[in-house]
Amino acid sequence: MAGAVENTKGPTTDAASGLGAYLRARRARITPEQAGLTAALGLRRAPGLRREEVAALAGISIDYYVRLERGKETHPSPSVVDALARALFLEEQEHRHLRNLAAQAHTGTIEPEFCRADAVRPGVLVLSEQLRPNPVFILGRTLDVLACNPGALRLFAGLDAQPPERRNLVRYVFLHPLAREVLGDWDEQARSCVARLRKLAGIDPDAPDLAELVGELMPKSQEFADLWDRFDIRPHVQGLRTFHHPDVGDVRLGWESMPLDHTPNQRFVVFFAEPDSSDRDRMVLLDRGQGEPRTESGSAGRSQSTL
């Protein structure tokens, strides 16, 4: 698949269409009851709010709102964008995304933070090595694994079997046969991965790397296609992550993700465990490429095993 990916039914190079598509997707997820409206009698042809209802809630004319959705109006004022965010019950991150889409529709420019660069600086590689046994990933903007230390590569069981150029966490979540078993929070991982790609699509709809990844996943994963159509851009929920690892058993790790200076399209992701905990012991085993003693049935021990 070549070209942009913002339109769920096919590519588009029209930035204004990205704004319209997002507005349509968001109003489809709000019921009249949620908006404090009395549902009209009779069946509604589509779920969610009607155009005229969103326009009324935002205090703008129906004609103006229709022009926004159709990509005919490309310069909504900040007050209009804010009013639409309130009408559509957007959270803070979603509100910022709507502002970015409106700016993109008007100027056609791409935010500089999304300039692509895949080379990882030597100092970052040294740091990831020095942080062992903590698993460390350096991820690209579409969650390509640009670099990682041994513990990180083994943490996502089966990822090491992929060729380096194919290692991508979104691809792993949706297509790898072990992902649902290994990732204790698979549903949250799936949602947050797609949300990250959706946010990028709103800013850089013509990105070839994004189009290639989405084009691969759409026909191969119905779960990905369904989440893609939701236009959700909420960030990942913080908290401990559980991995049901086939070699070391259950391990619960905290994590932090931060952008890298001078290469803002890259993120430095590090996992960690409490000191002197069984989770840290298992993290050390992963870093060393070792596993727990096997049970009599031949399967790896889980969280109840003694190291």
C-alpha cells in the first residue's frame, strides 16, 4: 500500500480530509444520551451523533460543520476547535491531536518532531548496554526496533527469531503467534500501538513507512483494522506490565519511555523491577539468556516457581 493512511477506506493526500475523517470517527462514538440530548424517535441510520447535533453542541452552523467534515473548510479558528473538542468529549491528548489536524489542514506542513531517522547514536547504544540487566529498546516512530539490548530482545519471546529489519512492536503484537500468550495486557498493548500510529497519521498522512506498515496489517489482522477505524489516539496507560514468558515464567516490570534529544522521532524505553524481587531475578535470567528449571511436564515454571 502506497500513499497516505488517514482515510480508513483508502489513502488520501488531502490534509483537510484527515481532519474530516477524525471528526466523523469521533462523533460516531458519542451517543445522544452521552451528549445530554433526547434521542429522536425512530431508528438512526448511523451510530453516534448527527452532524447537526455536533454543530449545535459546538455552537456553529450546520453548513460550516459539514464543510469541515468534507474538507471544504480548512481554517477553523482555535475557538471553533475548542468548541468541537467539548462537543465530542475529547480528552486532553485527543484535543491536542484535533488542534494539530486543524493546523495541518490549513498549512499542509508536517510537525518537525516526526522527521524520520533510523540511525541510533553510539552514546545511546552504550547507555543501553550499561543499563543491563534492564531491558532497553530504542524505537522508531512506527515502533520499529532500531536497537535493543539482549534482555529486551528476549523479553518479547519470539521477537529474536525475526530478521532485524522486520522487528517492529506493532507487527509483533498483532501478527506474532506468541504475542497473546506472552503479553499479559495484550488488549491495552494493541490499543496503544494503534493509537500511536493514528496520531502519526494525523500529522504525516503521506508517510511511506506508516503506509507500508498499516497496509501490511490491515488485511492480516481484523483486530488491527477494527482499532484503526476507531481513530483513538489516547497514549499508553502507565503501570506494571506482566509478561508470561515461556522461559522464565511470569515477570512484572515497570517501564519508562522518553524521547531522545536531537532525534525526537526515536524513543528510549527501559523496563525495570523492584530490587531484590523475584521479578528482578527473572529479568537477570532473561539478560543472560537463561531460563527456569523445567517442570516434569516439560513446561516452564510460572510465577510460583522458586529461582
